[in-house]
Amino acid sequence: MSLLARKIRLIMKLRKAGITDTAVLSAIERVPRETFIPPMFHDQAYEDIALPIDCGQTISQPLVVASMTQSLQVNDRHKVLEIGTGSGYQAAILSKLCRRVYSIERHRPLLATAERRLTDLKVRNITCKVADGMKGWPEQAPFDRIIVTAAAAAEPPEPLLEQLSIGGILIIPMGRDKTSQFIYRITRREADYSIEQLMPVRFVPLLPNVARNEPIAEDQTDPNVLAGSFAFQN
């Protein structure tokens, strides 16, 4: 089966799984997932599975990417912050849907590779940097939307909440281990935040600071417990 046929099959599967946003489906159709994975996995590019990339990280399952993107409710006027550039695939999807993407990665080798891929695809509305994603990007705040592609242990980092605009949406996985993680949608209101639990997932932990240059298996590292005073308001 050709890559095109496999892509069409994946789009149909996503529709059946509840991805109804035609803009999201169009973005997934237009972004070549095989570009963002190692050559040895190209024949699995349009299978609905996560695949390994460098530095002990993964490129997420297409259904998870589509679900998180749809839940973000992004449009072409929005400025979006992504925490965890990874392969660059999620950023490339977002670039088709919003005005500008700011993406932070803690692994220098991952970011360098992702930037090369995005340049080759002529994606020009993404700005990336190596930094501690838990601190956000205060110089560019506020953001209309924030998406985190690693799991916080118990609470979202306070800087991300502070950098969200009023009415803005934060999509973040949370859970102390991979057996209890869920994606949450947090919406900033005038005086507080609302929260919705969306779907179970399995992500590598959200970690502070900039990583060492050499690959490390962070999925075997215990996630840090984030201390803070954030209280969910339903």
C-alpha cells in the first residue's frame, strides 16, 4: 500500500474516532508525517501509533495529535505556544491553523533536527528556541493558546497559566505516572480557570531545565511534582 493510500486510511480512521474539525483533518493530510520520523519507520508513518525519535522521546500517535489540536480550538488569528517541539510534527500541524507558533524544546539535538525539517518544508510561521518549557516564553506572552506535549505530574506550571490570555486555552497532559495520565483543557476566565478532563494518554514527563546534548531515556525518569497554589474551578 502506498503512503498516500495509508494517509487516506488514517484520515478516515480519525473521522470515525471523532475528529470532526475539517481544518485539523486538512492540516494532518497536508503535513507529511514521514518527514518527522526516522527512515526505518517510514512504512509506519500513517499507522495510528506513536513512534520513537531521538533523545528517548516519541512522535505522538496521530489520534492524540488530532485530538489535542481539535481541543485547542485554534484559528488563524491565534498566537500559539507549544511546549515540547520534539520532532516538529505538532508544530507543523499548528502552523497550518494559526497565525504564529512559538515552540520550546529542552533537547538541542531534537530542536536542530526539527528546525531543519521545518525549513525544508518551507514553514515560516514557527519560531523555536532551546529553553525550559516550564517557564514558558514571557517575552512573547500572552498567548491565545498553549499546548504541552509532555505530562505534568499534578498541576500545570504556574508560568504557563500566567502567560495565557483571558479566554485562552491550555491543553496539557497531567498525571503522576503513565497509567493515570489524562489530557486536560484549561480555559482562563476573568477571575479563575475552568478545567475539563478529555482523554487518557501516555506521555513522557514534563521536566525542567535544558537537557544535556547526549540522548537520555527520560521516559524512565520520575516526573517532578510541581508545587503551586493553582486551584481548578469547574
